[in-house]
Amino acid sequence: MRKYWAGIRKDKIAKPVLCELAARVLAGNSNVDEQLTAVFRLAARRSPSDAELAALREFHSGELEAF
């Protein structure tokens, strides 16, 4: 999963958009699974499968530990 996220552009355009998306999702809910589902739905316009949600949980957990 980390390989996928490494490809996201980190320039002046992408950062504000990603920050706004994160703020929107965090403001709407405190449940991690619901936050991950909301982000996925905004990006893919569909609900994540169980496998996709598990991969997002794994990524989130790793990032949280690194933080």
C-alpha cells in the first residue's frame, strides 16, 4: 500500500487539496473506519471492499505508528 501512496504528487497543488480532504473527513467523524470509508468514497466514488478497507486500515496504522 505504501508504494501506491508514494506516487501522490506533493507539489503546491496536491497538498492543499489533500489537506482540505483530510480536514473535511476528520471534521465529519471520529471513527477511523468511517473516516477511511469516507476518504475512499470521495476518491473512488464507491464504497471500499473488505480487502480495500483492510489495506487502508493497515496503511493508517503504520502511518499512525510512524507519527
